Amino acid sequence: MNAGSDARIDSRSLKAQGLDREATMHLGPVASDMERRGKASDRCDGNRQVAVNNAMLEQI
């Protein structure tokens, strides 16, 4: 079934895909809810740092 999206899922690691970036961590419902309510979450904080690191890698 194709819902009009060209996005594809690749189960290989980022390294195996030839991508030079750090993976984010799955948040799960509890951390996602905490983030929506503006509460601190180690997982969300970690993912924000990964996003900063990945942005810096793209600039190199």
C-alpha cells in the first residue's frame, strides 16, 4: 500500500547505510508526554544534543 509517500524504511545501521551522523534515541510515550508538557527529560535532552552534533557534522 502506498499512501503517496516516497519515504522508505531501512533497517540497517546508519554506518551500514554510509551515513556519517549520530542516531537519536527512541523517546517512548512517557518522555514524549514530558516534552509536550515542557518538563525535563534526559532522553529529549540527549536527542537535542545529538541534533546539534549532527548539524555540526553536516557543516564540515
